[in-house]
Amino acid sequence: MDRYIKTHRNLLALLLLLFIGVIAGLNVVMPVRTFSDSENRMLKQLPHFSLQALLSGTFIADFEKYVSDQFVFRDMWIGAKTDTDRIMGKKESNGIYLGKDGYLIQNFSPPAEEDVEEKVNAIHAFDQATPGLRKYMMLVPTAAALYRDKHPKYAIVGDEEAYLREIRSLLHPTIRFVDVFPALYAARELSIFYKTDHHWTTQGAYIAYLELCKQMGLAPQREGEFNIRQVTDEFYGSLHSKSGFRHIQPDSIELYLPKNQEKYTVTSVEEGLTTNSLYAMKQLEVKDKYAVFLNGNHALVQIKTALANGKKLLVVKDSYANSFVPFLLKHFSEIDVVDLRYYEGDLASFVKERDIHDMLFLYNANTFFEDPSIKNLTE
């Protein structure tokens, strides 16, 4: 019996060593990957070695990230881990909760008060630099704030709505706050947010568009004026990628296409590309299908419509605006769309040169509070 146990242990040890050897060998011979489709992000590449980097510790830290990102069958291991976690009752991974009805909900991390103050000061400084510009601010709540009843029981999520109210109270009266929370909350039983992605759906964007029209005095387009077309039912978004949760139903993406479509041109200025559509249908063939809207994020996109009313709008935004902008084409002759994460120009000078009289800040709460680029408004 003892001999059998000893033989069994030796066999297990041999198999373990063989497994480790095979994995180590595969890690050596497998080609280095640059992008993970499942995680929808760039993967760490082999860091450059230098004595300074070694002594400072940055080389070791970067090398560890490189090994982690390039580990053979990485996607399989991540999936196996999250499957095991789910079996054990765990419903959180990388700050993403697995909520009721298949919703993946990203935690809201409260910002530092000094950071909030710096961002508001930057907005006010820009306001003073552009006195003739009518400004509207739309801060969109995320699914974490709207779907509290779908959170797991133990989930600890920051009070996002309180911070939105704080921003509203701090803004000068010259900046009109477009409060979309009540309208979105009233429509929360509809599909206004994707389940696997952090963005709102086109229907959610449309509901917010109606609220903007009230503030700006615009006659909104009714839903009956659109052909609502589902272009995919195989969308796995950013929260699915970040969390690693598997065995979840994909989302569908819908486009609101005007029945009376007029001609317009869309120019991505830095790339020098001009098209006659706001939708990049080729993006539906890749992982990040939300990039079908405006072909993803760009520093500056200029849209010229068939309207001859001379009205010009500047949209300073994050990616939530990408599915929102199409609703604005019926109201403005020109729309300039700026993403401060990539734009490096003088925005106040740009407003004056373009003779723009209306501006919309459009951010979701997480981006506004986490991304520092809003501070670049006056730089």
C-alpha cells in the first residue's frame, strides 16, 4: 500500500513537472501578442532593459506585466478563474459586479474633492474665455446609479448621484445643467444601457436627446421619424472584457436612421478622412462594436449637414456622445466634436475662429470624474 502511494505521488510530481515544462516551453516559442480581442486592450510588450530601469524597479514591474499579459492561454485561464469564482458565489471581478438579469455593473469610485474643484475651475475658466458661447452640460449617470436594485446584495457602490448634484450646484448659472437622471430613471425598464458594456444604448441616448431639446428650445424628432435597425446581436462590450465573466448573453446594437435622410459629410480632421456616414459598419466585424458610432473616438470630427440655418454646435465629449451626435444633425448646419483626451489645440481660439455660439459638454459620470483631460480646456 505504501509503495502504491509513493508511486502515485511520484507520478503526480512527474506530471506536474511535465505540465510546468510544457507551459514554460510554450511561453518561449509562442509569438508575442499585441492585442487581446477578449479583453479589448493592448497587451504589454517586452520592456527595454537599462541599468537605470533595473535600479529604479520599473523594469521588473514592467517585465511582470509583460509576463502576465503574454502568458500562454491567458484568456482560457482568466475564463476558468471567473467560472470558478461564480461557482463559489463570487459576483465581482476587476471592479465589475455580476448583477441581476445579466447586467454587468461597474463600480463607481468617488473622486477626490480637490479633483472635482480643479475640473469645475477649468470649466469656469473656459466659460470666461468664451463669453459669447451658450454652454450646456450633460453628465450622464451610469448603470450603477440607475440599477441599484440589480446590484448584488454585498456590493459597495459609491453615491454617484450625490456627486452629480454637487457638480450642478458648483456650476455658474451661465452653464446650463441638463439633468437627464429623472428621464433615464423613468425609462429604466427599457433597454437604455447595454448589459455587457459601460455605454448607454441608442435608445438611452435618444431619451437624453429629448431632454436636451427642452433645454435648447429645439423641436425634437419623434421615434416614429426613425427606422430603428438592429445591426448586430453579438455585442460583448467593455465590461465583459474587463471582468472576464463568461456564459453571458450578448447585447444587440440598434441604429436610429431618419426616414427622411439628408446628405452630410463627416471629417476626422487629424486622420484626414471624410465620409458621408456617421456609422462605420465595418466595426461590427470586430470586438469593439460600439465603434460603429463615429468610427470610435477622434480628437476632432467636423460634420457639415444640409441645413442652411447657420447654427453651429461644439460638442466636447467622451464616447457616450458617439451614439448621441446623430440626433443633432437635424438642428445644426455644422457640428464640431472634440475629445479632449486626444485634442491638443486651443479650444477657446477654435470657438472664435469657427464662430460657434452653442456648446454641449457630454460625459458619463465615470469618465468625467476619473479622466483628467477636462482640465485641458484652457491649456
